[in-house]
Amino acid sequence: MIKVRDLVVGFGERNVIDGFDLDVRRGEILGVVGPSGAGKSVTLRAIIGLLPKKAGTVEVFGVDMDKATWDERLAIERRWGVLFQQGALFSSLTVKQNIEMPLREHTHISAKLRDEIARLKIELVGLKPEAADLFPAELSGGMIKRAALARALSLDPDIVFLDEPTAGLDPIGANAFDRLIMTLKDTLGLTVYMVTHDLDSLTTVCDRIAALKGGKLIAVGPMSEMVRNDDPWMQEYFRGERARAAGIGAAA
């Protein structure tokens, strides 16, 4: 679904990502981890075109995004949805209006159908119907995440990009969100690219894990391979005290 080769992304003279390679398989949930400042979110934003890259190629659905025409790129972008770390909901719009925004921008369907689709997505992500008319300031952290996910799903995408989807949620809310992602992946056939620090999410929902360090991919594979990796950061992250508390280190 996604093929990244020799990706270089930086700011001025400093490269945050330097020679990054990755393949994302159809129908998988891929968790992307790394030390703070490793460039996890930068990589995500470069893949979807929100940050310019200095070098490398990004192919989505087999199309080189640098060689795609404007219409080809627009068609591809309609096939992915993005949930940003803080939700990035429009504060002046209701939940329903936020979900309708991609439909307004990319389709010519009637207002009545937009309304029906938005309400369907609200139900799909587990929000109550009355949430449709609430503004972001009236939502809890968990509700913001679900509303933002509903917007990401508005165009029925094939790929969903999630940037720290459980950040700021309590353990119960994070666990519920993890279950929601797994359910949506199975029922809608989604491919999920998820940047996360959450060990529980990595253990519960991810088919494979990609670890970044120093701007490069240092490991990719299932959890069983992560815990056996001898890189010092990998050892501390996947076999450290918190990992053992979560029962992860026992998998080694």
C-alpha cells in the first residue's frame, strides 16, 4: 500500500529523517515507534505531503507521488484519512460539520446525504447521536479523538494515518480506542499507519512494529522480534520496567 525509499526530511541543515525505507502492507496495523525527536510524526507528515522532503520516493497504491498529476494525487489523497495528535477539529464547527468538511471539499453530494453520512460515521466511532451538534470545546479528550477519527473516515478511505491516537487518554479510554481501531480495521478492511508511544497499543492492535532511531528504520517486525533486538534503546523500550509491567518482556 505504501512504499518509502531513501526518504530524507529536514529543517535547514539538520536532517530529522535520513535514508528511511519502509513498506506498509495491505490490511495491517503498523505501529511506528522511536525515541522522542526521532521523527515519527515528521515521517508521517512527509508521506502524506504536508512536509517537503529533500530526497527519496513515496509510492502509495503503486503511484510515485512526485510523478503523479494533480488529479492523480487528489484521487489518492481521497483514499486516505488522517487523525492528528490533538484531533485538529475546526473549533467553530460542530462535530457533524467537521465530518462533513471532506465531503464538501471532495464530492458533489447533496446536503441531505452529507448529513446522513456524517451521522453514520458518528455512530461508527461509538459517539452518541447528540454529539453531532456539539462543538470541540464541549467534548472530552476521548470524544475529540473519536470525532476526529469519524472525520478521517468520512470518505471511506483505504488507509488511515493515526498520530498518537491514545495520547492524553486515560487507560480505560485508550483501551476502548484500541478496540475501536481493531474493529474498524476488520470491518472496513483498513490499512492503518499508527505513530504511538503506547506499549499497550503496540501489544494489542499492531500486526507489525517499525522502530526509528537516528532518522533511520532500525527494526521492523512483530512484537516477538522487537523484544529480541539488541539495540540499547530497543532493549530499554521493549524489555524495560514499564514493558515488563505490561507483560511484554516475557515474550523474549
